[in-house]
Amino acid sequence: NQEGTTVYLWLQNKSNNNSHFFSTTNQGSSWTTLGTVNYGPFMTNSFEASCIHPEALYFGGVNCSRSHDNGKTWELVSEWPEYYRNIESKLHADIPSIASFMNPAGEEVVIVSTDGGTFISYDNLMTVQNISLHGLNVSQYYSTYSYADDPDIIFVGSQDQGFQRTTSVAQDGTHSFEQTISGDYAHLTSSDGGNTLWHVYPGFTMVYRLLAKPSMTTSA
């Protein structure tokens, strides 16, 4: 990051399951010790600096943290279990990548990639918005199933982005899917043409009943 003639560089080092942060403004001749978080990075792209604000840093492991004081202190954006109570504005677990961009209006846009979808933030990760709930055309699919009486009704079991469905006619040959529940669903199967659809999640089996009333129940 560069502000005026000052170039800011940061370093993250993992030790004993903690991540320690350091910064320099003199091309590494000396380093300032910053704060610490109690987890390591999920992947190499899980540490990002704001492209505009030199005080803003973002770091992801299973959870994601933000710093607005150049890494001296860190706070969680959210705890991963919160996602299941608020999938639109809480991050899913596992953060393989965080990327900061400048939009044409000169504002920062932060894209957070998670194992359960992509989130966007316009306020340095103070808030996030899930942009992977509707219009899904790309996921790691374990299983797919088309309803026998209407081929435009398609069900999908995916990795982390859960059980998805589409009930609309494809536009330009591309279906728009919606995520109905997060998680890892596979082995979609039916004995009655799709009126009752069974699929499995690690730990339980779920049945989806289409005709009587679109609903989902689970059993161990």
C-alpha cells in the first residue's frame, strides 16, 4: 500500500497457532511489532491490506478478523456459527481469500471468499453482504437431480454452498439457482420421480417433499 511517498508493507508470521503481525515503512530496514490473533491463515491469500486506507487490514482463517489501526488490534468480523442464523450478513466458515479493489467511484470494495460463498463489503469489513445466495451458476457439485414432470426444476447438492434448487425456465440456456440451506449435500435420489427427494449430509439424511408442500425435514 502506498500513501503519498510512503510505502507500507506488512508481514504475518504464524507461531504456536498464533499469527503475529509486523509492519515497515522503510522497505524492511526495520519492522514494527503489531498485534496478534489466535489462529493461522486459511491459505496464502487470506491476508490482505486495504488498497486505499493504510490503517485497514483483513485476515482470514476459519473466521475473519479486521484491524483499523494498522494491525495493532484485531476484532472478529463474526463467529462462523452466526452464519446459520443470518446467512445474508454473517460470514461462512473458512476464508481462503480476501481481495481489496477500488471501484470507479474511488471507493474500496472488499471481496471475501469463503467455503460457503462470496461476500462483499463497502465499509472495511464492518459489514458484509452475501452475494452467493441467488443466481448461482458455479459450485462444486456432488450431485444433481431433475424433477421428472418438469425438467426446469433441478436440485443440486454442493460442497458448503448446500442444497440448491431452480424452478424457473432457463434464460439464454443458463439456470439461476438459489441456496436453500448451507452445508455439504450429496447422493440426491428419489423413488417417485422427484416428488420426494432424499439426500445425505455428514451425520444425517434429509428428505425434501416437493408436491405436498416444499419443505425439508431431517432424521438421524
